Amino acid sequence: MTGISYVDGRYVSHAEAFVHMEDRGYQFADGVYEVIAVYGGKLVDEASHLDRLERSLSEVGIAFPGSRASLGIVLREMMRRNRLKHGSLYLQVTRGVARRDHAYVDAMRPVLTVAVRRATPPLRSASLAGYRVISIPDIRWKRCDIKSVGLLPNILGKKQAMRAGAAEAWMIDEAGMVTEGTTSNAWIVTATGELVTRYLDEGILPGVTRRALIGFAERAQMPVVQRAFSLAEAKTAREAFYTSATAILRPVIQIDETKIGDGVVGPVARRLVDAYFDALETV
């Protein structure tokens, strides 16, 4: 990340973007975050991301920093100052600064930081290539629906995937069910053509791109089922893929050592990729 960042009410050079030593986000991972994609100088799914931010903050008892209107002004000013056309904005809200103590006082003043990440425009070709995932045990806490900055299990899992030459790791709970990827939501297409993604509960993050693709699929009259599915079922699926705001959709052609379907990108993934990019290009 480079350029201009926003730290607790000030726009500063990213090289000088510091937080206090006793910021609870730094010391306790006591905070939440969002990543909003920027395409053509516009925020993608802004309302859904801010809805999720507001929910995460409410669930952990952190006050929303200012108002949604004022936050919207900050986000647009960040894009303007950084001349950001394509990339993403990283937003983080921590409970604030206080003497280090597990217990916190009520009504602390939250600290908002925002940084930019530049990127080339997303390409359909990247979403039409085949990717490999591995399976790992899900060792995270039991409130994964909150977009917490406490991501140590996720980063260890992502590193494990990289070491294995895979793009992502799907986490498996104690019942053998797929929860989600380290940075994404997981999907399969069954032999009967059902598009399946896990139901929303405290075990997964309610992905904004997941929500958007469910909408595209339903409008195209594709059968969508929100239910748990096992690793064994995923390995026998006709298709599989994962989704996130930055990756959009990544078709999975191999899980561990098992080839998925014919080992090539399937028609359901292609159809959803086309629907998403068609909508993105009209934003």
C-alpha cells in the first residue's frame, strides 16, 4: 500500500501512517475491517460492505466511527487524493487507545484507518482459469461471521496453501464440513446441477460477493441451495469455486489430490463470471 492514508481523522503519507502503541487493535486484535473493491473510480457494493461493517462493529460493541455519510466522504476523498481508479480500500476500526488491560471501558473513542491498494483492472481471464485448493482443519474462533482483524489462523492456512502450490485452503470443521476458504467463500455444483454454498451462520463470513452472485444466479433461474456440504461431497462435485471481493470468482479444478469434474472450468462458473463482469462494467 502506498500514497495517502487516513489515520484517526488525518490524511497522511502512507510512510507516516502510524497507530498508537496501545491501540487495542494492535495489542488485542480488538477491531474489525472491510475491503472494498474499486473499479473505474467507483466503489463496488459499497452499501453491502458498510452494512457488514456496521454489523461487525455492533456485534463486538464498538461504536461506528462518525456516520455512514461522513465515512463515505472519507472513502471518496481517499480515492481522489490517491487518484485511485482500480484497486481496493482497506478500512479498519479498532476499539481505540487505552492502557493495556483485557477489560475495556465503555464508550471508548474508536480509531478509523483507511489505506489504498492499487491494482490492474480485474480480468475475466483470471476468473476463467483453473485453481487448486487444499483442505485444512478449521481452528478459528466461533464467531467467524464477524470480520475481525484477528486473522492468525487464516494467514497460517493461506501460507500452508502457498507451500503446497495451491491458491487457497478450504477449512473443514469437526463434522467434516467445509466452512469457507482462508480469504473466500466456498461453492460447489452438484451432479444434479444445484449451486451450493454454506448457509450463513457464525461459522462463516457473510461474503458480499457471495451475496451478489446468489442474486445473479437466482435472476438467471439457476437453482441455489444454501446448506452445509462435506469435503467428500466437494471432491465428487461437478464444479467448485470460491469467491471474494478481490478475487471475484476462482474456479477450482482440484481439491487436495482429487480432480474436480473434468478438471476444467465448468459452465456454471463461466456463466456467473460473465454475469458479474457484465454488471461490473456497467457500474
